[in-house]
Amino acid sequence: MTRFVRAFGFDKKDGLNKMNRMTKPHFAVIECDRPKGLGCYRIAFTPDGCHVTGFASEMGRHKGRLRWNAQTGALEETIVEDFPSHAEGISPSDDAGQLAIQFRETVVIYDAASLIRLTEIPTLASVVGWGPSGDELVIARDNDASCWSLTTVTKTAEVCLHERQECDTIGLVGFLRDGDTVVLGRNSGIETWHPHTQQVERRVRFQPKDGRFWQHGLSPDRSVMLSLSDLGCLIQTDIQSWSSRRFTAVKNSYGSNFSFSHDGKLAACQTGLGTVFLWNVAEARLWLKWSKPHYSNLGALTFSSDGKRLACTLDFQVFVLDFRPGARSRSIHSLAPPAGKHRCVEMVGPDDQMDLRSGNMEPLNPLPQKCGHCRMPDLDFAVEPYQLGRGIEKPVDLAPAENGNFLVRDSVKRILEVVAPGECRFVSTIHYKTKTPTPWSLAVPQRMETTATPPKDRERCPSCGEPWCFHHYSESSESWRSPDATHEVFKARNWGSHKAAFISWDKDREEIFGRMLYFSIRLELLLKKLKVRGLVRSYGCRDLPTAEDMDWVKRQLTRLKARPADGKTDDQPEAGAPWFPDYLAKHAKPKTKPFDFAALEAKEKVKLPASYQAFAVRIGQKKFKNLNGDEGHDVVILPPQKLDFDTFRIPSEEDDGSPRRAVIFGAANSGDSLCFDVSTDNSDPEVLYHNHETDGFEPFATNFAQCIRQLAES
């Protein structure tokens, strides 16, 4: 019988707060050299712990093996190879002497020290587990598991499990101490399989309220199993008794299991976008949470044999966390900007732009043709007035627009006129249906810089000289660098499209995505200081402000202090009163049922806004159509019985702008949701829009009343 015992001091209310107050261990961070043109996603320490081995990839292909000095971060060896598929996973044997590498249709066994291929198993694999003796593997994919002998390279047993719930795939496989029993971690719980008898037993059953997707880890001595859910529930299971303890921890990163230190004392897992989560197994508590600013894609975690170093890949670059006394950090510093110039970063925003038509995402402001020969559009044309559609009421100050332009409210327009005079031309905007003016202006940068160059052999139009196509992120290493410029705002002279073979200039070319927008780092910092929201730097931009940038920001803040351009969005619509009381009176049901909100708030330790309480009692559950102006995109305002307090109960790891806690009150048919930001004690909290595809939050309305007005008038 499975037992769930809540550990002392780690309940849903304050477990995470207490964990965060633990003393952070001292450690050094070694930034390893990055090979030019190659990324590394899967890594492992050599048996002696002196080096980190990596498997390089480019555009989905395996490109070679790399080896770094784990102490200095220097790249010491590169072995060039070329396979159709890249390494999808690495599983070291118990003694770290062998590596099982998962490629697309094979599992290849390497000697960990020499990187010599030992054998190859022709099978698809999602997860791999080693037997205690090192001569047997258990391999799983979807709901199928099989045992393989490395001596004979033959399959010795297999089983197909039935799904106990939707998406109940096998996420972890491993042999137990007896070498005859296989443990299986699934989304529904933990099971064991006896290959000789084909008996399958359910050992631990996960509760649906604790999460839908789970990641697992099995300690090297096969005595402890960890399971972490997408809702932040951590279950630590004792294999001997199959008893479990339940903790409130952090949300997992689906597809990435725990990596244990070889002594079994620590376990590392990915969480959020780029955050390392380290759990002290013996003491059952958080040991460390670590992330590196402006890095997001955490691809691998692996411990050294002594358990005192942890290697990881962030955005395909290798880092080593060294916990040994006296360890020294190492950083790879980018060159400082030339005199008279400053570093700039690409700025991006949500995909549901105001200047795109809902549904088919067609531009509301079509561009005229620039070249009659290749039919290249005029990317620098901006019609006046400029037409906008959905999302005009969003409580943000900046928003993305087509072709390297951006949208600003009057408050930000005044800021730019002070700190970057003449660098943008401002165009008035109207609603494309009603033709009424909107509170937004289109900012058109007046400067352009070349930030990436197409290949030299790319076909170019004989008339205008523009290339046939250009996918700048994959075809130019320059596109990943942060450019230097003398201005605060500019857009790229180069444009982007999908890569395609040249056909003929009288044929349609690939769709052109337009130009990229860039801000100086110091302007980005200034807008952050002024709490201007709506655009963020692209995830690949990692440069930090210099001392000179900081001084510039201080001077600009002084200049702006006495001016009305303080970044406040005073030109936004009012927060919903007195419109909201009139709406309630008009749409109230004839009969209403009271609800005990005080009891619900006491249970969940959250204060719900009075406007929502009035809406729930007088109107109840209600559907609104065309969310964000998208036809067919509907949202339902939930009654108090259906409010979701759990999905965003745990702090988000995505970025500094994410809420600490949010409550879902609106469910869209697309999977998106509307949430109260309850990370503060505000009695009338801001409403956020959660995009389930990006797992990111965007400001939606200043409060619930304004939210209902936007939904009703969309």
C-alpha cells in the first residue's frame, strides 16, 4: 500500500519559501569554450572526472565528439563525424565506464574514456537504463520496454504496458538491486516488471491533482526514486518499502529526468527555462536552484564521479558547476564595443500582433511592390494612418509590429523623443474596421544596420540586388551576435525568410518575414527602470550593461524626472468603472445563489477581487467569443468552484516578469487561459494572459472589470 506523508515544513502554503531560505552552497561556474558553428546538447564526464565529453550537432545532424577540460573549460579535442541524426540522450553505466548514446534508430555503446564504439543496438529508444553488472540494458519507448544483452546484442525480454491514463508513456526505466526486476516511471505512477515472469505490478499511484506529466530519477544504489510533476509536486519513494513522501517543489521540464550524483546524495533536474534544480536526497530538501541570465535552453545535466561537479548545457554551450573548495570561476567575455558605439540587442514580443489579421495572420497593412523583376515588397513603406486590429486595449506600453517597426503609447513616444531624438518616425494609427484613432503610434526606426549576411553564392535579383531567400539564424553566425551601433534604435537592413532552392525570378519566392528590431542595451535598461512593458530581448542576446551604460541610464532618468514621460501608461483606457456595474445589472440572472468566498479564500490563502465575486454570483459562468480579436477563439469565465489554484501555484521560472503565483479564472478553447496575478497583496490584481504554447504570461487587463469590458467589446 502506498503511503503519502507530507514532510514537515514543506506544505503548499510555505514549503517553497522555506526551501528558498536554505543557505546556498558556494560554487564556481566554469564557462567552456564554444566550438564555432557547432552546438552541444548531450554531455557526460569522463570516468576520472577531468574532462567533459560532448556530442556536437548542427541542424539535427550529429557532427562530431568534443572534449573539454573540466577545470579550465578549454576545448582540447574535436573529432569530426557526420551522422544523419544527433545524440538524443546519454546514459552512463554505474561505474561511468560506458556510455549508452541514443540516436534516432540505434543505441550506441561507447567506452567513456576513449570514446571508442563498443557495440550498437538497432532499436528506437526514449529512455535507457543500465543493469548493475554493466552487461545488460533496459530500453523503453512510448509504452514498450525491452531488455537487451550487450554480450550477444540480442533482445531477451519485452513488454507492452496498457495506458492507465491519457499520455501514460514510460519516462524512466532501470534495474533494481536484484538485477532481475525493472522499475518503470510513468505519468500515472511507478510500476515494476519482472522480465522472466512478465509480471507487472503497480507500486505508486500518482494523484491527478498533483500533476499530469512526470519526470523521474533512480538513485545509483537503486534505493530511492524521485518523481517531479508539471505542477511542482515532488515525490520521493523508498524502493525497499515503496513508501513515498510528498513535497511542494518546482515545476518540471517535461522530457528531462533527474541525474543523480554517484553517491546518491544529490539529484539534479531541469525546471522552467534554463534553471537547474538540485535536491538533497538524504535530507529531503532543496539544495540549490541556479540559472544564468539570458540563457534558457537547458539541455543536459551530469555529475562527475566524485559528485562534486555538475556539468550542463545552456543554449548548446557547456558549463561546469564546481562545488570543490577553492574552485575558481571562468567566463568568456565578449569584446567591448568600439569607441563611440554601444551594444544592442534584438527586441521581440508576442506573435498575436495588433497589425495582423486574426485567424490567417495576414498583415492589415499590405506592402507595395518595390521591384518589378523579383516582386520584392517595399519593407520600408509605412502607410499613414496605420491600421490595427486586436489587442489594442492590452495594458502594455510597447508592442511588436511588422518589418522591424514597433508600436508605442504616447508616454513611450515622449521618452524616445527625449533620449533618442530623431531616431524614429511616428505614424498615427486607426482601427481597421471602425477607422477610429487608437492610443498607439507606429514607431518606424530611421536607421538601419547590417546584422547578418547571406551566403556569397546566394542568387540575387539582377535588378534590385536582393537575395532569393535568407534564413539568417541558420545561414549566418553573425545573426547570433549582439551588434554595435551609434544609435539607440534601429532595424536590420537584412530580412528573413525560409531557405529554399532557387527556381526562377518569375516564380513566387518564400514568404518574407521582414526585418528585425534592435534597441541599445542601455535603452532596454532605461525602459525597464521606467517599468515600460511589452517588448523583451530575444533569448539569444546575453550581453549585460556596462558601467558606461549604467551612467547613461542615470543621466537619462535625471532628464526625464521632471517630465511627464515617466513610463506610466496614463493614456490607457479606464479600469472599467462605471461601465462594469452597468454591465452586471444588464446581464444578471433573475435568480442568484450565494457562494462562500471567505471559506474558499481561507482554504487557498488567496484574496479574490470583489469584481470577480460580484460577476460570479450575479452572472456566473459565461462564454465570450473572439478572444484577442481572433475569430473562433472563445474563453469561458469560470465559476468559483472551477477556479484553478494549482497550475500556477508554484513560482514560474521563465523570466523575471513572470508572476510568483497566478489563479486561472478564464479557460480558452485553444488551451490558453486568463489569470489573476496574485503574487502581491493587491485586492484588485492585474489580469494576465497565459499562452500555453510558449508557456509565457502577457499583460491582458489592469483588473477583472477592465478584462470583462475588453472581452465584451471585442
